[in-house]
Amino acid sequence: MSSNILEIKNLKKYFPIKSGFFSKVSAYVKAVDGVSINIKKGEVLGLVGESGCGKTTLVNTVLNLIEPTEGEVIFDGKEMFTLNKKDLRDIRKYIQIVFQDPFWSLNPRMLVKDIIGEPLDVQAGMNSLEIVPKVEELLEMVGLPKEGVYKYPHEFSGGQRQRIAIARALALMPKLVVLDEPTSSIDVLSQAQILDLLGKLKEKFDLTYILISHDLSVVSYMSDKIAVMYLGKIVEYGDSRKIFENPKHPYTQALFAAIPDINTERIEDIATLEGNVPSAINPPKGCRFHTRCPKAMDICSKDEPKLITLSDGRSAACHLMK
Ligand code: SF4
């Protein structure tokens, strides 16, 4: 049996663009265009790419928050897109998300016991007598005092609020947790502590993470594998250490080369790539990166390179890899 907790097969998400009096579909934004990735149980997959490359749409489609256009997502052996509503609800409790900014993701008018207790009530059917001690246990699990149950989010620091968000995400003991920029809105000291906590919780509960981050130091610290996305497609994918040490795809090389110190820089800060990311409505023919690639050849504007497996096990989509 496969040890993959998640298999994404040829996933596509196109958003229709309507125009004219009859709102006819005139084009599509191809936000995710044929992505295939496997994640093994206990792994951390880092998703890397400039803003607008399709990372968030990919994750939202996998989480079933938006409908796919095409493709399959198999989570823990079950094909997600064929499940009925009840089975989908059941399976969703095993997939949770921790958002970027705990200030916005936690309802400021709710007590911590209700914030963390909500999934215990709604999805696990626990009563209020059971919920409070469980929330206390979860608070201690993320390094907060159990007395926090009767406090509001604003009574905590940014780092502590992110711990509350993590406690809520782990309340139902998920198998897969999506970490969407989990440290980008908190101070540097708290960032290190949150990363340490996430690492410990992963080991303790055998969790699998998908990590979205613009911070390459966080991605290299946390990830076992990385997937580099450009205009809705994976351009390089494989062992994180190998890719960070020796990126093969020209786009990955440009991302990393632009960063003098991987420990301090974020992807938004890079300026070495010429031009902007082209529109996903009308992506360049051939290799989507050819309009910005310093190594582009004639073939690159005609034929789209396939994602092929290289001798060291990673995959890359580039005509130079043949
Ligand atoms: Fe650059 Fe061509 Fe490779 Fe695309 S296929 S990354 S344009 S060399």
C-alpha cells in the first residue's frame, strides 16, 4: 500500500472570465494547470514561488474550498472529489489549516475556549463539560497556560495568538496541516519558537505539513521536499536539501541566486528576474518561463517542457534537462 497521505494528480483550476451582455465566458485564468505531487505521511512539503504563481489556489483546491476544474486528489486513500457531502465533512477534520495572521483568523469576540472548542463542538460533538478540559490540554500542548481558556485573543501576543491558532487546528488531531505563511506576521523571536513548536508537534503526532512561505529560510529549515511553482505549474520538485544546494531549473536558480543570504531574504525582495510574471489568462506558449529565462533557446517558445525525473530523483521541467 502507498505510504502517500496525499496524491495530487493532474490538478487543474481554471477561473472563467465572463464578458459582454450575456456574460459569456471569454477566457480562463489558469491558476493551477496540471499539478501532480505526492506527499508521504510525516513529510513537510514546502511550496515556493512568487505571488500569483498558484500556490494558494492549489492548496484551496486540495482542501476542497474551491471546486477543481480537472484532476484527482487522493487523501489517505480516498478520492476527495467523488465523496458525498457527509463523507467529505468527515474527512475534512483530518485536514486543517493555520493561517498567516492569527489576529484576523481568530474571532476577537470569542473566548479562547470557544475558538479552540468550536471544532470539538461542531465536528466531534463534545459537550461544554468535555470541551473546557480538552481546550486546557490543547493550550498546554502548544505551550500556553491553561488559564487562557477564559481570555480573548487580544489578551495574547502575536506569537501566542498563533499558538492558539495551532491549538485550534490540532483540536481534532488532523493528519495533514496546511501552514499558510505561519510565521510571517509575528516577531523574529516568536517565529523561531513557533517553528520549533511546529517541528515538535509534527514528531509527536506524526503530522504531515504543506508549508506555504515566501521566507526561504523557513522553507529550507522545515521542508523535506519542495515544489517550485511558476504560473500554475510545478517547474522543480523533489528533495529540499538537494534543490536548495543545487537548484537545476533556471527559475529556481533565479529565485535562489537573487538571495544573498537565504536566512534573511524573502522571495518578494528579489529583483534579478527581468519583467513581471506573465498573465495566467494567456500564458506564454512553450515554456511559460521563456519570456524571463536567461537561458531560453528557440525551442523554449514553441514546445512546453515536460516535468521529467532526473538522475538524483528530483523532477524538473526544462528543455536543458534532456
Ligand atoms: Fe528556460 Fe527554456 Fe528551460 Fe524554460 S525550457 S526554463 S525557457 S531553458
